[in-house]
Amino acid sequence: MSEHASVHRTTNSQTSSQSQPGMAETESAGIWDGRPMSSAKIMQLQRTMGNRAVQGMLQRMSAGQPTVQRAGGAGPAPVVTPEQQRKAEMDAERDAKVPSLVDTSFQDIRTKVTKDLDTYLTADSKAKPIRENVKAKVISEISASMTQGSAEQKSDALKHAEESAESLATGKLKEYAEEVAQAQYDDTKKPAMVAEANKAYDSVTPSLKDAAFEKQKTKAADEAQKKLNTFAKTAIAEAIKSSKLVIAAKFTPAAPGASSGFDSIDVGTVGVDELEKRINLDGTLVDQVVVRQEEAGGVTSDIKDMENVYNLALFEPLKKVVLSKLGVGRSGFRRSKELNQLREAHKQAARDKLNAKVDDVFADRQSQSPTTVSSPMMAEYQSMMSRVNPNRDAEQLAARKEAAKALAHKEAKKLVNDVMADEADTILERLIPKASTIDALTVVGKSGAYAVARKANALPDDIREAGIRAATAHAEKMAKDKKEAAELEARKLTKGTKATDTQTAQAPDAAKAAEITEAIKDDTKAGTLAKKVVDTVEAGDLQSGFSKVGKLIDISTPNPGDSSSMDIELKIPFVSASGGGQAYFLFGFGGEAEREADDLTVSTQITFGLGFTTFGFDANFRFGLYLEGEGKDTNQVMNLLSYGLYREILNIAPPAAAFFWGQGGKSGESKLVEAEKWAMMIEEQSMDEDAKVNVGLLTKLAMEANVGVAEFSGELAYKRLSAYNKDIIEKKGKDDQGNVLSAAERVANNSIGKGEIRNIYEAAAEIEIGFGKDKVAFGAEGSMTRIGGKLRELSLGLSASIPSQFGEEGGDFTQYVAKIVTAAVGGGKNISALFQKAIADEPDRKARAGGSVLDTGSDALFTGNYFDSIGASFAEKIMGDETVNDTMRSWLPGQEAGASAIEQVGKIALSNSLKLAVSFEREYNEAGVGTDWEIEIEASQGKSLEVDAEVVKVAVEKSKRLGKLELSKGKTAKYEFLGFSGGGKETPLAALGNQAAATP
């Protein structure tokens, strides 16, 4: 109701009351108070008394009559005019409608003001400083909530917790926008809105016609809404303006340097949760992988990722810079005059020292040479050698010294470079101390790794890669930053430093140069290099070559039960057939060594042949030379191999044997006699009871087939060998009267000849079948030996192996059995072998112990995932087609005919495998009577590397027996596990029988 209408009603009511005293009387009697009635009062009376009664009351009031008759009284009924009635109804409509319209408009104003402030605070560029202020406060609150852990852990956690700062700040600003909007437009603004809306109703003259009156009410409501809408526009603008002033005041410091903005912001547990996660993951982020092992001072240490990053990305690049400035790796024309002079002085000092040490090495070796000869044939051989040239020893010594010193002149540079490398290490230890720098890289690596590890289902390889990537980037930056300082440190030694704005020029460090000269003259460094120089120029004949091979065998096959092999095949295509087939020439070389507790067997073969290959099938035939020696150690076996090769060449081409093993006739005897004396010396020195050598012809037929679901290989071989041992030599080295033949008599009659001829027949087959992701290979092999047409040896073996190829996905069974357990047990055997070597006096113990250490290291790496990436990388280097022979595949049950797809596969394979085998062996005497069967059950570990480059194929394999059980009649079971053995003794009954048989 408008203020104007209220005044009008009050005036009318007062006039009526004053002009009618009867009404006053009635009011005093408590019947009616006679005061003017509002529209709301009239509406209330209509609901309680009815329309007609209220209408009568209003008529009487307008006529000046009492509104209520007394009991028994009489008078005309009061009458309300239609206009008054309509007016009252319009006022009632207004009072019912306006409050809800105002409430709706009020909320709409608040919502729009809030939205505008929200947009302003969270998106407007003018409010960017406010957002930065709030975000900084959020980060500060998050940081303050982190009270545990190290500074590095807090830093990492805060870095990722800050990712929530934006959303937390935005949420706080949205809350603040609503808070300001409500404060700037509160409930005190409603009365003005009510008054504005009432105007739409108070300005209307109600129509007496119902239809028109209804339209007036509707129109009045619309008009009231329009007035509120117009009012709202101004109100919103004023509220937004005043709100922004409030906001500006909130975020304006009261004084320079004073704080502004929110006093505090609730950030919840964002920081605490992130820090707890970081602390819990700390021990798993970096250095979980051993990259390699290094030995220094007799101590083997694991090199893990962070140290490896330090070495590869920081230390080595800076060392290269320093060495370059020190003159290493740069030719003379690229070095300064001062540096060339320094280098030449250093090299001359090294040459003088090396020449002196070369003389010392020769003197030491002469003093250690035996002066007496313990065996007749050795004495005969040395006597012959002295006749070759009476001054031979002195001349050879002088020649070797001259050659060694000539080589030392060249190698002096290496000694200088080694000392310079030590100096570079010293410089870099000052600039980038290893321990503290690795610690710093570890901090950075952990930070990078945590960025991945904190995510759900993070993979270990991804975590490791992230850590290495972060540490490498930091190391590379350090290398760039430290490069100038490293160069400056090197210049101080070589040519001094130039003057700068902050430092005067400095001459080269004379004291340091003298120190380096003394280091070049160090006895240990010079002595070690001198020994290598002398070793290089001494003994380059065939026999020394065998000796060097023997050292490799000691390293590759150090322990009983170990074996190693290498095969090289060269296939040269020469004709192609229709349908994809191809013929090729074949050259093959192979070698194998196998060590037992009491003997070592080494064999080698050189073959030539022809082959044919087509889709998934390869077959070839080859022939060549086979050589096998068996003795107690490598020196003996190498001598025997050289002896066997001499015998074979002597039977085929005597001049060639005389050339390689003779002395050119300088002793006064023929070259063949000289060679035979050497052979007799070997027989005396190396041909003991258990030693033997076999040499002769080898022929072999081999095939391989890929039938899709399986791969098959097989071979047949025949060897015709000349066998030489002590019994055979003693028998053939005497005449009919039993006198020992001289070298000349041997040569004249070729009395030793081909020794004892042995015919050996061998067959082997293997099939590899896949069971899901797992593979199993089954094999069978057998051999038969005949001497003089009689059967002398028979053997049969069955095996099953489980291979695990690195870089190739395999099943859980393969991973566990073939990769982890086998390598772990194999490493255990090596460790036990090292202990045994420490307390036993074995030949070549040092080299064999070194082989055990190397093998143990590879076993340790095989147990983890260290070689997976290497194997995958190898496999990707050479790729080739893998084809299936569909003809052979169709022969298998359940395989339908059809062309198989050609796949690209890696042709380099690195693998580890577990092999289980059982073998049966039996020997026969000269009368053809066989002994009892011997049964062996064996478990072994095999490691292999195979490279198939189509034309060239190389395969290297190392096998290590993990355990063995031998069963034979008359003996207790003999066992071996991890290098420890027992059993194998005669049973009491068998011992009694043997004793009785030996009694005449």
C-alpha cells in the first residue's frame, strides 16, 4: 500500500469518527472501536463474519450509523460501496504478491552480484594480483602444514601439493565473492524494494467488472516486476561498485611492506598427505638397479644408477675436456707451443723410465729361468737348440730388448696419458667431489622419480627412467657450468692463466709439473707397462699361441663341471633355386672346453661344406679337421693339442710339419728330426697316464626346421680319429726288441704314424616346443666308438631345458625357474669355488678365480631385469625374416595346410637356461666284454649369446653344472652339488670281489 493511500484512509476514518458520537458510545461500550479499518482488517472480517455482514458494517459506517446494533435494537443495515470493496481486494492482492516478488528479485540481485564478483576475482586480468596474493597464501599455508621429513622431501611434496594451490585459491575467492555480495546487499535493502513494487498496485483504480479486475491484477503484478527489474539494474551496479571497493581495500596493504589479503586459508590435508606419500616412497625412488660392478683395490662395488649418471653425464665429459687441455687426445698441431714442449718432456721422462724397467724385466726373467733340466728329452731338446745357434740366447735376448725398447718408445705416450688421467681425476674431485655430487644427483633423481611414483599403478621401470632422466639433465647442466673452471684448472698446469678483470696472469705451476714428472717415473706404473711391452715382443710362435688360448680357457671354464664353447659359421650363397631355395658354401670353426675335478678336455674343429636353405628349413654337409686333447690343466692340454696337430700334419704334409715345429735345420739335423725331438719332449713332459689327444677327419650332416608350433634340429656325425696316449706312444716308439727309437729313427719309419684309429658315430636331435609364453626344449643324443672293428664305448643321453631369452617376453614359470633360480644357484656354485681356490693350490688359480668372479657377476645380474633391456637392444640390432616350413608343419596332427606369415624377429639372442639331463654310458674291453652301465643325472645352467647375420653366424655358450648324481654297480651313489661332492666309493662286497680277482 502506498504512503499516499494510507494517509487518505486515515483522514476519512478520522472525519467519520468525529461526526458520529453514537459510534463513540458504541466503542466505549466495547461493541466496536470505530477506528478506520485497513484492507487486511476488512479481509479478515470477511473470512470470519461473511461478506454480507461486513458490507452492512461498512454501509453503516459511511452513513454515520452504529456498526453493530444492540440487542433488540432496530435500524437500517450498513452498506459498503462496490468501489470500496474493489479497492480492498486490490490492496489484499498487492500485499499477497509483492513480498514474493521482492524476495525473488532480492535473491537474483545477490546471485548476479556474486557471479560478477566471482568472475572478477577468478578471471579478470585486473584482479590478477589478488589471485597471485591468494595463491601465494595457499602455498604458504600448505608449506606451513608440512612439519615432518627432510628439506628435500618437503620440497618435492610441496612442488606437487602446489598443483592443488590453484583450485584451493579459486575456491577461496569464490567463497569470498559470495561473502562480499551478501554483505553489500543485505536484508536492509528489502523495504525500498517493497515500496517500489507497491507503486504498481497503488496507482491502479480497481474496475467493478470481474474480468477487467482480474486483468488489472495481472497487469499490476507485471508492472511490479518491471519496476523491480529496473530497480535491480541500478542496485546491482551499485552493489558491484561498492563490493570492488571493499575487495580493493582488503588486498591493499595498510602500509608499505605490510601484509594484505586473507589472514588464513584452510588448505585441509593436501600438504600433509603429499609429504607422507613422499616420505613413504623415499627408499624406492632411485638406485634400485645395479648397472655394473667395478673392482678397485681388491674390493668389488656395485655401480648403481646415480653413480652411473655421475660418471657418464658429468665426470667423463669433464674429464675429456680436462685431458684435451692437458694434451691427451689432441695431435701436436692442435696444441700450443708450450703444451707441446711439456708433452715432449713428459714423454722423454717416460721413455727413460720404461727403458730401465724393460732391462729389469728381462733380468728378472733370466734369473727365474731354470738352470738345470730334470728330464732327458728336455735336455736333448735344449742341447739341440743350443746347437742351432751357440749365441742364440744372447742374440735373441738383445733382439727382444731392442724390440721391447722400440715398442716402449711408442708406449711412453700411454704412460704419460695415464698420469694425466690421474691428474684429471684429481682436478675433477676438487671441482665435483664424487660423494657430495652423487648425493646432489640423488636428490634431483628422487625428485624426478617421485613425479612418476606418486601416481597410481606406476611401473618400476618408468620410475627408474624418470629418476635417471632428471639426474642426467642436472648432471649435463653441471658439466656445462663447470666446463670453464675445469679448463682453467688444466691451463694452470700447462701454460698458465691469462689476466682477467679480477685476477692477474699466472705462470704455469712448476711445482705441479715436477710432481707429474715424478708420477711418470713411478716404479709401479712403469713396471706394469714394461711387463706388457716385454710380453708383446716375446715368443710369437705357434706354441705361444696355444698358451694364450689356454689362459682364455682358464677364465671361461674355471670350475669342475663348467664348459664353454664357441661356434662360427660363414655361409656364402652361390646359387638360388626357384621357390626361394638357396645353396651356399659353408666354412665353420668351433671350439669347446670342459673341466672336471681331475681333468680338462678341449676340442676344436675346422670344417668346410655345402648347404641348402629354403622357407623354414636348412640342411648342410661338412667335413674337416677335429682335434681334442685331455689333460690335468690348460698348459698340458695346449701342449697336447699342438702335439696332435703336429702328428696329423706330419701324416699329411711332412714339409709343413717341419716348417712349423722344426728349427730350420740350424742344429745340424734335419728339420723333421728337430720337430720330432720337440714332439718327444712333449711326450715326456705332458703325456702322462691320463693324458690323451685325438685328431682326424670329421664329417657331419645337419639340418634345422621351423614348423611353426615347434623348432627341430638334428645331426649325424662321423669321426675317424688318430688317438695318442702314453700306452700307444710307448708301444709304437720302440723297435721289435723293445728299444726306444731315436728321433731320426722315428722320422725314417714314421713309426708313431696315426697312433690308434678310432671310429666314432654320433647322432643328436632337439625339438623346442612352446607352451603359451613358456618354451621347453627336449633333446636326445648318442654315440658309439669302435676300435679295430670292435665296439669299445656306447653312450645315450636325454635332456630337457627351459630357456629364458632376455628382452623377450616369457611366462612366469620360465622367468622364475630358468632365469632367477638357475642364475642364483649358479652364483652360489661360483662362490663356493672361490673359497675352495683360496685354500687349494691349483694350477692357474689366479686366472680361474678371475673367471669365477666374472661368472658370479653375470649370474647376479641375470637374476634381475638388468639384461632385459640389453637383450631387447641386441635383438633390435639385426632383424631378419622368420619363416615356417609349411610342408613339414602339415605333417603334424591338428595342423592345417596353408601359408604361414613371414615375421620379422631379432637375430641376436642373449639367454639363460636350466637343463636337466640323464645319460647312460658303457665301456667294452678289447675282447668285446662290456662293463656295467653307468647312469648320470645332471642339472646345469647355460648362458648363451647367438648372432645370426645371415652370412655369418656366431654362437657363444657357457654351461655350468649345478648338481650331479652318478649311479654304478658296486659303488655307492656319487653326488655333487654347488662344487661339493661325495660318495662313489666301492661297496664292501665289490671291494672284496676285486681283491679276490687281483690275488694270483
